[in-house]
Amino acid sequence: MKTFIQPGDSLTVSAPYAVTSGQGVLIGALFGIAAYDAAISTTVEIQTEGVFDITKEPALAISAGARVFWDNTNRRITTTATGNYQVGIATLAALAADATVRVWTERVPASGA
């Protein structure tokens, strides 16, 4: 197909802030996981689909199957929807003491269905 560019499961973007490999990156409505460290405004490859262990809000327990959101201010996963961007679903439960939660980052509907 002559209009095809790439599969889209990973994209090269301009880092909106300094990122480290494995950290979440949010640019508008586009979320992905950084493949390598990058300084602000430099290019970085982000993986937009898959399952990743992502830093979560401290002392927050998350159930398997819970919708999870990206807190871009603190750059971590939370279950608080207000003011945050939905990025996926927790695939494993995370205890309050855990530093990360396993997240499927495939795009999911904003509510219910």
C-alpha cells in the first residue's frame, strides 16, 4: 500500500521531558514507553503497545484488570482518573509496597464497554 508508513507499535517522537529507558512518555493523547534515555526535545523511540512494568503511585494497591491512568505531573501510574490520561489495564495485581505495576498499554475505551 503506497500510503503505509509503519506498523505504529513503536514511534519516534520528540521527548516532552527528560526520560529514562522504561519510563512512560505522554505527548498529548499519545502514550508510550521510552526505549532508551533521552533529553528533553531530543528524539526518543516509544513503544505504544505491549505489557510493561511501570512505576506506580507509592502505597497504592492495584487490582488485576483495573483501568490505570498516567499521572504526567508525577510521571507514574495511578488509578485516579480525574486529571490523568488512561493508558491501559493492570494485568497483575500490585501490592501497596510494590514500586511498579504490570500494565497492558493497548488503547482502551474511556469508559465501561
